[in-house]
Amino acid sequence: MRRRLLVSYLSLTLFVLVVLEVPLGVIFARRQLSELTAEVERDAVVTATLVEDALEAGRPVGGGVVASYARKTGARIVVVDARGRAVADSSGEAVGRSFANRPEVAEALAGRVDSGTRRSVTLGADLLFVAVPVASAGTVYGAVRITYPTSALDERVRRSWLTLAGVAAVSLLAAGGLAVALAGSVSRPLRRLERAAGEIGRGHLSARAPTNEGPPEVRALAGEINDTAERLAGLLAAQDAFVADASHQLRSPLTALRLRLENLEGETGSAAQEDLRAAVAETQRLSRTIDGLLALARADRAAGEPPSGVIDPLAVLEERRVAWSSLAQERGVTLVVEDGQAPLPSPVRATPDRLVQVLDNLLANAFDAAPPGSRVEMRTQPAASGGWVEVHVLDDGPGLSDEERRRAFDRFWRGGDSRPAGQGLGGSGLGLSIVRRLVVADGGEVELSPRPGGGTDAVVRLVAAR
């Protein structure tokens, strides 16, 4: 925007300068030519007055007059008689030669003054010419022609154009400095407003636009953006409070309901046992769904917060292996952390709590899919393309189809589960949605890939710390 404002200001200034200075330069050139023509014509009339008596009496015209004039002005002066024959020439070259065929001389011999400019092929220069009649009592006795090189005039005109160009350059520089100041006074508040709006759009609702800079319209817009951010912050706070309160209020009655149903198992007949166990499983699934919704709301809230630091992913994997080792032993599954490919991956920019939650969700899915006696592996390695570090969670389960991998990150989507009711760690269909939100919040990517030989490879790509 600043560049556009500068271009606009300078274009307008240049247009005004061209409109004003070009006509001024043309008028100056024409005026210089007119003044020079009038001056030369006056000199020609004076010379005609001086030679009038000699031409009228038929006496020779002395060369002193024309020679003196030529020395003073640098012009050439030729005096012709009534027949157009040169009787005096300041150059001394044309005495006795006829000039009757020259248009300006013919006009002067006809009693009229003629002037103008023409190109001299002999001299290779432009000349100003003036021809006046030498007459008395209505009788023309000859003519005086003065030719003056226009080089001096051209030099004056060129200097005038250079002066106008200098004035234009100074004016453009001054206008440029003023334009920079004006454009900055407009663009700086707009850039700050843009940055604040971008921060708010990325979820940093504490960001505020400055309301004391720029034109009134910009300050008013900044105020509106700040008011909108405050309202959004209030709405999100209310939403978080509602989710937390709803989860808390629902968790207690669901727990009580599940306990009552479990207490009824010893008092019901065998025919109702299956329905009772299904009811208990449904209450457990509903509890997991409520917990998942709360976790997803928190993940959505965390999406606007940048990574909090630099961590070693291999250390986090080892920590999660220790934390999940008891469940792995209970399930008959081997949980290992591999060193990955050499060289060892660099640290990553991520939030430790987010990465722990991501790994816990991926491990829960892996344990749900892994049959007894199989392996669940965790691995970290540099990505094939620079700038990324990959974290893998691999299982030996039945794997997922292409359609299932595409839909796996949709909310409430659930794949097939071969485990008995109550033995799965997931079940709400929100775990992978939470994973994706948390990984994206740290500037990363996540995908599910088929594992060679069967199973699923959950790949998390995080930004490498440099």
C-alpha cells in the first residue's frame, strides 16, 4: 500500500509539473525567437537607414558599416541594390552576386519585411534571417538581409529547459519526501492494524490494534476490531466454561448410573445380563465421548497458541514408553522405542503437553488395534524433505483401508473394533481429531499410512529447531 501511495503522489506531481513546465518551456522558446527576430529586424532597419542615401544616389556602399555590425553580433549582413545584386557583404564573399532569387530578398525588394528560420546546407546550421527594404518616398532602392545563427538562441533555450528540468527534479524530490511521510502516516497504522487482525484471526485474542494512530477512519476501524476481539474472547471463555461445566455436571450422574447398573448385575437373571452389560458399555462410551469433547474443545482453544519451546522428541517417546509399559504388559503387547535413522533427528519446535497428548491418543489407537503378542513401535527420524522431523507410532493390527485413512480424522468417525466391549481405549471417535488440532497448532502435519507387512503407521511431522 505504501508503494501505491508513493506512486500515486509522485505521478500526480509529475503530471502537474509536465502540464505547467512544458507549456512554459515552449512559450519561453517562442519568446526568445520573437525577441531575437525583433532585435535583428531593428538592426536591419537601422542599417537600411544608413545605406539609403548611397543606394539612392547610386554611390558604392561602404563596407565599414556592415563589417562593424558583423563583428559586434556575429551575424552576416548583405546589402543589395534594386536589381538584387549584392553591393556590400560583411563576409566579403558575395559582392556583385545576385540575390534576386532568394525569397526573402524578393519580398524585401517588393517593399515588404520578411523574416524566419531555415537550414543552411552550406553552413550546416539553422539560421534566422530578416530582410527589409531600403526605400524612400515609396521607391525601393535595395534591401538589407541579416542572417543570424540560431546556435546562441538554441543554447539559451536549452539552458531554460535544463533549468525547468532542475526545478522539476527538486520538486519531485520534495514531493517524494512529503509523499514518504504521508504514505507512512497512513500505511504504518494500517500495517499495525493488519498484524493485530492477523493475530486475532490466529486465535491470539489478547492482541489489540492501536487506536491512537492514523486517520480517523483507521482509528475507528481499530476500535471496532478491538471490540470484536473482546466479544470473541468473551464468547470463547463462555464456551469453555460451558464445556467444562457440562462435562463436570454430566460426569457425576453418568458415574452414578454406571455404578447402579453394575450393582444390578447380581440381581438380574441371565436373560437380562447381556442387556445390562450393553447398558454399562454405553454409559462408558458416553463418558468417553464427554471427555473427548472436553479435550477437543481445549485443543481448539490451543490451536491459536504457538509452540512453547524446543524439545527432544526421542526423550518424550521414551517417557511415554515407560508410562504405557504396564498396559502393554497387561495386553501382551511389546512396546519399544527405536532409535530411527542416522543421523539422529534434531530437536523440534513443539509444546510438550501437546506432544504427550498426541502420543497418548495414537498409542491408545495402536493398542486397540494391536493383537496380543504383537509389537507397537515408536520412532523418530529426520523427514525426507528438509525442515521436518517425523515421529512414528506403528502397530501390527489389521490396518485401515484408503477410505478409512481419509476419514479417520473426521469427528466422531469410528473404524471397526474387534475387541470386546469395554476393552478399547478409544471409542469416542474424537481422538484423531484432537491429534490433528494439536499437531497443526504446533505448525506440523499428521497422517496415517499403511505399514509394510500390515498395520498402520501414524506419522507426525514437526518443525525442526535450527
